[in-house]
Amino acid sequence: QGLTSARAAEILARDGPNALTPPPTTPEWVKFCRQLFGGFSLLLWIGAFLCFLAYGIQSLMEEEPNKDNLYLGIVLAAVVIITGCFSYYQEAKSSKIMESFKNLVPQQALVVRNGEKMSINAEGVVVGDLVEVKGGDRIPADLRIISAHGCKV
């Protein structure tokens, strides 16, 4: 027989939708800092710092210091910043694409309500629903098996 639609709506209002709470996401500024200062970028930052340090020491020792170290430090810092921004942009773009895939096809469940089989979104499954599962279906919630025929797990 299953639940009535009114009873299912009441349980849904009380318990909320049948969905997992998403894990906490990393803030965007942390992702950006990881791109700028993580991995090989850290070595390039150290190289740029050492170039600036060498130029500073040269400028204290000589009146007309050679500016090679200054230019090299600027180029290294610019390369790290540009590649970090580009990597962050690519990561943000791919994250948005993956999010859109998740919402592309909502999972459906076949439930018995008011004595009739109906297909609803899996988020609408509530405690006490009778759910019919066929081979190849994804299990929409924690279920108690009432009857099975040729069930393989």
C-alpha cells in the first residue's frame, strides 16, 4: 500500500530531504594560495628571493651594480604569478564543470504511494516509503528489504 502523499509530505517536512550534507569546501583564497606557493612554485619563489638578495648585496658593494640578478628575480616572480593565476583559473573551471555533472541527471526512485507506483527524485524518499529496486538501479536510501527474488549483492 505504501504511504499516503500527505503522510510522505509530513515526514519530508519533519526530517528534510534524503540527501547527504556536502563536505565543507575549501575557500577560494586558499585554493589560489596553493597555486601560488605550492610545490615547484615555492622553489621559484626562493630563487626569486635569492636573486633579489644577491642584487641587494651587489648594490651595497658596488656603485654601479650589474642588474642581471634584479631582472632574473623579476622574471621568476612574474612567471610564478602568471602560472599560479592560470592554474587557479583552470582548477576553478574544472570544478564548476564537475558540479554541473552532479546536477545534470537527478537520481530517480520508484516508490509505492497511495497504492500506486510512482517515480520521484531520490531526495523525496522518506522514512517508511516502499521502494522498488530492479537490477542495475542505484539504491536511493537506507532500505530494509521486505521481499527479494534472485537478489545478488
